[in-house]
Amino acid sequence: MTSSAYKSRVEDIAPKNTVPPLENGDRLTQAEFERRYDAMPHLKKAELIEGIVYMASPLRITQHGNPHARIITWLGTYWSATPGIELGDNATVRLDADNEPQPDALLRIEVGGQSNISEDGYVEGAPELIAEIAASSVSIDVHDKLKVYRRNQVQEYIIWRFQDRELDWFRLTEGRYIPLDSNSQGIIKSEVFPGLWLDQEALLGGNLAKVIEIVQQGLTTVEHQNFVKQLSDRKETRS
């Protein structure tokens, strides 16, 4: 069989309309990014940041899996006592035409918040809070994502630079991300989610029991009770 005949035969049996795989560094529209992502069900994480595709490398439990679990446990404790908000774990977020990140964790206000859930189940718009586990201070989470989240009005952004043993919690203020400072007891308090308290050193040191104890203290405050009532009133008004 000649080479041209062989090529023709391969083309005849090859599947038509094959969707190209996602590759690191691809420059794609949001629609094309989703089309390729949907065609790769084995793929666990890919993000579109400023129109460029980023795909995660295999994740070590010591550098990502464990700290990720700590963040989710902390936020999950708050979520369990705060009806009217939603926690997302590695949920894709449609922010704008060039940005579709998949943050490690997010908190959103369900009624009257900045984001909505699309008919196909995606978060659309900016969640009120996003948390990312970053490999180091040179990570994309510290640079490009920070700019994207700020531009899209994510109100609070947490970056845990695990290798550097540093955690930054930013609050959007007049278009800028300003770090939230801890109080004299080493506790950082959210300004968007009343009662969401974090003992930073306990989290960094792996003392999860202390992390849970402190957020549970925040859940007993009048500010948190008022927030829950506010969320309930919004839901009743909407219905």
C-alpha cells in the first residue's frame, strides 16, 4: 500500500470532529476551553487565566493535599453553622471572558451575593471569598490570579504559601487588596463573613483542633447571629 493510500485509509477510520486536548499554555476563548475540558473527563484541574490554560501537576499530600484539607475543614465548620452561604471545593468559576479559575476553596452568599449558579451548574460571577494553596511566593496565585480576582471584585482573597509558611488574607478596599491584620491574640477576622475567625499560627502549624475551636468562638458572636438573620430575611424576601 502506498503512503498516500495508507494516509487516506487512516483518515477514513479516524473519528471525525476530534476535540483537541488541553495543553499548558494554550490561548483559548472561554467557550473553547470548556469544550476541551469537557472532552477530558479524566482531567482533574485546569484553569483559564487571562486567556491562557494552566494545568496542575500531580499534587503532593504534604504540600497541597494536607493544607487543602485544613482549609476545607475550617471553612466547612463555618458553612455548617451559616445557612444562606455555600462552600465550594475546586469548583470552576466563570469570572469573565478570559478567566475561568478553579480555586481550591470559595465561599459565596447564595441570595443577594455577587455570584449565581448557571443552568449547567457552574458558579458565574465573583464569589465573596476565595482561598488558594500556593506552592511558593512565585506562584501564579500570588500574581496573575490576584490581579484577576481583584479586577472581578472578589471581596476577600486568602493565599497560603505553604513552602514559605506564610498566609495572606486580603480585603478588597477601594479597588485594592489590603491585608487583614491579626489581633493581639493572633486571630484574623473576616469583614465579609462575620464570625469567620482564623488562628493563623494554629493553621500553619497543623493544630486543626485549635483552628476549629477559634472559628466556633466566632460562631457564637452577636455579629454572626445577625448575619444569619440577614441571610434568612433575604431568602424569605426572594421567595
